[in-house]
Amino acid sequence: LAALPAPGKAAVARARKPGEWPVYGATNAATKYSPLDQIDAENFSKLEIAWEWTSPDAEILAAHPELRPGEFQATPIMVDGRLFTSTAMSQVVAIDPATGRTLWVYDPGTWRAGNSTSKGFLHRGVAYWRQGGDARVVIATGDSRLIALDAGTGKPIAAFGKGGEVDLLALAGIDRSKAPAGLIGITSPPVICRDRIMVGQYINDRPSQPVMPSGSV
């Protein structure tokens, strides 16, 4: 559990704008619903591709063919006129939704430690938080780090944790140098509610050692 700066008395909940998808499941209630109605059953068959986008993971995989490619399972969020997503290798990307142009990429280097779970490289998304002019994209990485990035530049927020990140293994009481490979990591986006970040962990489904990691929230 990590805290963002405490809101001032004047802070109010920001209303969701039409067309936005600001949370992995649309809202914190996971409605997975959009009120947009321009696309419907009558015109769906007439849709055409507006643009295609290549994950920055491709560049890493080209330079390191020994790595096993991961699956792109993320649901991008759309807020304040931009798309934000994670990649299978826990990179974070901002994209122009009108053109598909990549605006910035942040690579936390998670892939350098190899697969953090038995599922290999995969990640499902990021979270967004804003208070006034302070807008942040938050990712819980495959290797169990919580990182806050400036939504405009993609650079880590230095005041968040230590140098922009929090070691979630340490919070769970696990020595990172002794963490069992492939047994514990994070594949899901955090949930941010009332200026608190909540994160769950992925644990290998089948026990492979007498004492398995706890999977602390």
C-alpha cells in the first residue's frame, strides 16, 4: 500500500469525460461500460483500421533473441486526451489516440531479471492519478516495483518512494536477493482510490516449494 500526496480541502473527484476510459475496467467498480454509441451493430462491419502501433518490446526482443516473447494482454486507459498502456515487459507508453504516435516510453528494466512469473512476460495495464496539475501514471511491474511517472513526460516522480519507486517485495517482507524466480510478480494494474494505491501480486498456481510467497496486498 502506497500513499500519494494528501489532497487539499479544495480537491474534488474529477468527473469522467465522454470518451474516456480512465481505469482498467472503465471505473473502479469495473463496469467495463462506455456510453459512446457512434459504433453499433449496424456499422460495425464497415470499420477500417485507422492506425497500427508496434510495442517497444519489439526493439528489446530484437536485441535479445534469447528472451521469450510475451503476450500483449494490457487494456490501455484513455484519459486527458492520451492513451496509456503497459507492455508485456512492463514498459509504460503514452500514445496519441488520434494518430497512434508514441509520445513517450519508460523502460523500468524489469525484463533484465528474466521472467518474474511462470506465465512469462505479460502485463495488463497501468493506473492514472491526478490532482490539479500533478498527473501521474502508476505501474506495478513484473518484478514487483511500484513506479509513479509524470504523465506528461514519462519520467519518474522523484518524490514518490525512493527515486520514483517502491519495492513491493520489501513491503511484503521478502528479500529481493532471495526471492524465488518465477513464483512472484505483478501482472495486473493497480487500483487507486481516495489517494491510496492498492496492488495485488501474482503467485504461481501450483506450489513448487514447501513455503510459497504469501501474495500480500
